[in-house]
Amino acid sequence: QVQLVESGGGSVQVGGSLRLSCAASTYIGSGYCMAWFRQVPGEEREGVAGIADDFSTNYADSVTGRFTISKDNAKNTVYLQMNNLKPEDTAMYYCVSEYGTCPSWVDEYDYWGQGTQVTVSA
């Protein structure tokens, strides 16, 4: 079982930046997909960004050009750099992981962090 712990959330004004971190309890460079999802209360979780074992990445259309996912395998840590934040980015952000390629469906991820809240105010 993989444990994931997110950090770095907080409150920021429109146009600001935040850097989220996710510390994993396993060596993520051994074939894991790492990704970020977010959820607004009352709405479904949506994928934000993912990074595969080979460092290939994918992003939701809504964050492309503003968010960057990266990882440091040696530190077992994945990051989400969020720039030019908008109010619609407000959500609970979850670090997720799955062994293998990055799934597109939320129920395909076996491991979830506890979440970190991001609030963007206008």
C-alpha cells in the first residue's frame, strides 16, 4: 500500500501562485503514475495533471499553460506548480497514484492522499 501526503495548499488571490507537494511512501520511480485530481464540494472529482514513469505528462484543458506537474524520484515527491490561479481553481486537491500507465478515470487509481485545500479569491 502506498501512502501519499499532500502539502502546500492555502489561500491566494487571483493571479497568484502555489506549489503543491506530494510525498509518497514508496519509490515512485519504479513504474508508478503520479497525478493530481481536484474536487469542489457537490461536484465530481476531475483530473488536473498526471506524470508517468517516463516523465511524460498530461493536463486538463482548463489548466494547460498555467499548471506544471513534475516529480523527483529520488525524493519520492511529486509537485504541482500552479500559476495564474483563478477562482475556478478553488478545490480540494488530491495526490493520486497507480502502478502502470496513468489512468483517465478516478476509480482506476488505487492510492489517494488526504487532500490539501486551495482557495483562490477574486
